[in-house]
Amino acid sequence: MGTKKTNKNLKISYGSTMALTLLLALSGQAQTAKPEILKTIDAGQKPSGDLKIKSSKVPTYEIHKNSKTIPLLKIGTEPTFEASVSPVPNFEPLHLKFEKINPQPQVALVNFDKKKQDVAKVGPAISLASGQTLSQIPDVKALKEVSEPELKETNPDPKDITTFKPQQYKILEGLIYLDAIKNDSMAMAQFAELLDDKEFSLEANYLYGVAASHLGLPSEFRSSLLKAAKQSKDKDLQVWATETLVQNMGLLTVADIKEIDPLVQKLELDTTKDDTYHLFRAKYYLEAGQLAQVEESLQWISEKSPHYNESLLISGLSSYRQAQLDEAIKDLSSVLKKTDKTLPMRTIAAITLARIYFQKSMYKEAYTTYLEVEKTHPLWLQAMVEQAWTQIMIQDYEGAAGNMFSLHTDFFKNAFNPESYVVRTVGYLNLCQFGDSMQALSSLGRKYAPYYTRLEKFHSTGKKSSKEYYDIVRTWLKNTDLKEVEGVPRSFIVELARHPSFVAQQKLINNYEDEITAFSDVTLKLVQREKDLLKKQTEPNQELNKIRLALLEPKAPVEKLKADEALLHKKLLSYKYQYGQVNKARNTVKDVREKSYARIDKEKSIVREKAADAIKSRYSKLVVDLKQILDQNEVLQYEVYAGAGEHIRYQASGGDVPNRDTASNAPARDKDKSVKWNFKGEIWEDEIGHFRSSLKNVCAEDNQQHASNK
């Protein structure tokens, strides 16, 4: 779009107008002409309606690929303007002043001689990051905006500082000995000084009991912590004391559950992880016959617990008492498989399981289970007799008679076992060996009839207290070479002393005796500590004497000697302070020990009464059982005579019976490890329970059936 000249006015297109305006604005010079005025000469033509106008007023048209013809575009024309002044301004000349530039001296280049200078070569640039390493950079989330805290105006309210009481300093000192220095004797002595303090006695009892547990004083531990748990009004102290008792249940006895369990229930303590506590709790309630509590405790003892096998035994005994025989068999069988033979609980499991089998008429299973009873256990003789009865029930009369005969050798001459003669007699009777039956009955009467007379005499002479029965056992235990005590035979006393009812109580008495010894050891340790501290004071005193002599010399290093002297004085003062503390602790422990001995004697007398009651009850039962066995002697004699008469009549009528075996005196082994018995000599311990009589069954067929029915 061009321009046209006229006589006076210049016509400028719309496209040139903006350039002219910019030129006039940049001139910055005053012009003589009047301000620029633009007039529209031609308004131009609008484009056709088919075109679209952009916001920049540029027309556009969409051409599609499918279009076959190119349209004729009418884009219109631009408007034309005219200016009333000359577009060329008059500029005034510019007068510029330039100042002279002072040239700076050129810095001379430094030339290096490569031969003389060792210039290191620069290697290629090291790439510290790549696209892969950058991609491994973790995204860091933006932190949350933190609002400025609202600060309140300071309002100091000074209060009086509460200082420690002397008792609190004493407790703090004891805690330092207990936790930091690990000196339990000194710690116990510190806490013992506050046992009678009105304000701090219960707290001191708690800490005193903890120190006592470390020194092997279980009854001191129990009595002190029970006092704190029961009498304290501070719930926190009650919880601490009860939790400590629960966590250290291994130091206590099953009987202590009677006092601890109510505290646990009252304070609602979580004992799910204390398996020793639940084991003791199950034992206690099993003895009390409260089987629901037994099951409740056993559920917290897992298979990973070291007490799991014992919990199975308790579960089996509990099921047995509830007549759940199948469950009892399952649990007790597991105990036999998982438990070492030397453990006493395995024998309890074996004899209980065997009795269950016998009750269910599973006599063969009962027989093999009785063999699992450990020979060193006090119940082994009783298990042997019961095993022989199972052999009678399965008609193994030779085995029953042979095993009972082994119990009548000199090896068991001091054992009290009258029932074994009855079993042996019944075995011979079923073999129609009537002569041997009478011989066994005669041995029973000859040995145990005098026993009964002497036992009954002691038992019926006046109303004897339980203590008198206990004194019999205690006297014999002091001298086991005695053959009798007050007319009571040695074998009978042994039977009384080995029974679990007495052993359990006697074990508690022994524990009290051990604690008395442990208490004495605490005093001895403190005495030894006093001696050591006195000995340690000798060396600093000798060194001080040397320093005093050295100070008298004219050229002595006075300052160094004075410093050494001060250190020795501090060391000596430390030893003297420790000696005073230990001496005070020993006297404190001495006073506490006397009170503890009085308490132990009182508790021991209670346990001794229980042991005496157990001895008296056991004594009475054994006497009654012996009376019944001796009474059966007459019945068995009648059976023997009646059987012998029938046997003789059968033979007299022409009946044929097997010949009596006349085996030699030497034992002969069978394939099943059994030994036929008809000799006088030694027996082997590992063969007991596998002997068989060499006497054969000589009964007629009818008599055998008759004997079996009996």
C-alpha cells in the first residue's frame, strides 16, 4: 500500500501511521509546527463475510484438503488518513563534549618455559551427574507450614524449693548401692534402717525385699513385698510390689499363690506373659480342687515356654479328675515323649497314665507304661506292685510272681512292701503252685505280723500328737543306721519319709534352713569388707610417713610432696568413711537378722506342723492297709487249701496235669529280655520288672478256667 502526494497535504496509509507516531515521539525536540492532527480520507472496505477476523484484525480463511477450487478472497482495503503538518521535524544540533581517556598500562604477559616449568595437564571434565543419577534422586516432600507459636507473657511465680528429707537421702543412697554399685548387702542395710519409719517404712520394705531377693533370702523377699502390697495406700507402690512378686515367682512356693493371686485380681494386673506365675497358680488350684482356675492359668503357657511339659502334666491330672480320660491320656502321653526320664514329673505322668489304662481295662498298655517309672523315684516300688497286678489281669502269672519274687531278695530287705506278697501268692495260686503260695503267705505273716503289733502299739498308746510322729522320722534321719525308733521298724520309717506329702513340707523346712545360712553369709561378707578396709588404710599411712620425712630434707620438692600428701589424705579419708558405713551396715543387718530369725522360726514351726500332720496321717493309713493285708492272709490261705484240695481230688480221680518244672538255679534269658527266676544270687537293676518265675502252670484245664475267673 503506497502513498500519494497532493499540493499541501501528505496522505499516509494506516500501516505507516504508527511508524510516524513513533518517530515523532523519539525526536524529543521542540517543533515549530502545530501538533499532529489525522483526518480520515477513506474508510476502506470491509472483508467479505466468509472471512474470519483475528483479534489482531488479520483476516483468515480455512482451506480444506477436499476443496477442489481456490476461492476468490475479498479481504477489503485499509482506511486512509491525512496529516495537517509536515512529517519531517526540525532538529537542533547536539553538542557533545568528550573527556580525554587516560590509557592504562598494559600488563605484560607471563611466558612459561615448558621445559623448566612442570605444568600439569588438565584432564577432561569429570561428569558429576548424569540423567540416570539425577533420576535416582528421591523427591523431598515440602515441609508443612509451621505456624508461629503463641507466646504468653511470662508470669514468674516463685515457690519454695522442697529439700530432701534425711530418709529420702537414705533411700537414694541405698538405690545407688543397689543399681549402680551392685552391692546388695550395703543396699539392704540402708533400707533396713527405715523399716520402722512411720512415713517411709512401706517403701523401704519394698526396696529391702528386692535387695533380699538378690542375696538368696526368699522368705524375706516375700514377707517384705507382701507387707508393701497389702498395707500401702499408694496404688503405684502396690502395683510395683505385686508385679515384682509375680515376676519372681520362682523364688516362692505354690502356697504363696493364696496371698498373691487376690492382689493380682484386685489390681487387675496383666500377667499373660508370666508363665511361671501361671504354672504355680495352676498347681495351687489343682491341689485345692478348683479345676476351672487350673484351665484358666494353663491357657497362658505356650508351647515355647520352658514350663510347657509340666503344664501338660497338670492338664492331664486335671482332666483325669474330671473323668475326661481320653484328654488325660493325650496330655500324659505327650509328657512321656517330650520329657527326660530323670525328671520326677515324668514318673508322675507315667504312673498316672498307667492307672488310667488299668481303669479302662487296657492292661497291656498299662504294663508297658509302668515300666517307664524311674527306679530312683519313691513311687517305683508301688508302681512295680501295680504293674504285677496288670500281669495278673492279662493272665501272665509267671511274670507277676517272678517280679514280686525279685522284690523279696536281700536287695529290698529294708523296703516296706507287704502287698507284693499278696500279688505273688495270687500268681502262684493261678499256676496251681499251692506249696509256693503257702510259702509266700507264710513269709508275709512272719515278716509283717510283728510289724503290725509294734506299729499298733505305738499308735494306740495314749493320744500322741503329730509332733511325736514327726520326731520318729527326724530322729532316724539324724542317724540312718538305726534299725528302729521307739519300736517302729526302719523300713516303715523310710516309707513315711519318702512319701510326697512329707517330702514337700520337709523341702520347705530345708529352704528356711538354707535362708538362715544365707543370712549369716551376708554378715560374714560385711565383716570381711571391714577387714579389707582396715588393711587398705595401712598403705596410705605408710606413704604419709615417708612424705613427712622427705619434707625435712633441704632440697625436697615441697610443692609436689604437698600435693601427694593432700591426695593421700583424701584417699585415707575415703577408706575411713567406707569403713564407718560398712560397720554401721553390719550392725544394722545384725538387728534385722534377729527379727528375721524369729519370723523364720515361726513360719518354720507352721510348716513343721503340716509335715507332722502328713506323717501322722500317712502312719495311720499304712497301719490300716497292713491290717487289711494281714486279714486277707487268712482268706488267701483258705483259697490255697481249697484249690489244693480240688487239685488233689482231680489227680486222684485219674486226671492228667502237667509236671512241675524243675529248672536249675541259673537264670535263663528269653527273647523278650525276661529272666526265669529260680536261684539265689545277684540281680541286675536294669532287669527288674522283666523277671519271670520258672514255675509253670500245672492246673488242669477246668482248674485253669476256675482260677482265671477268680
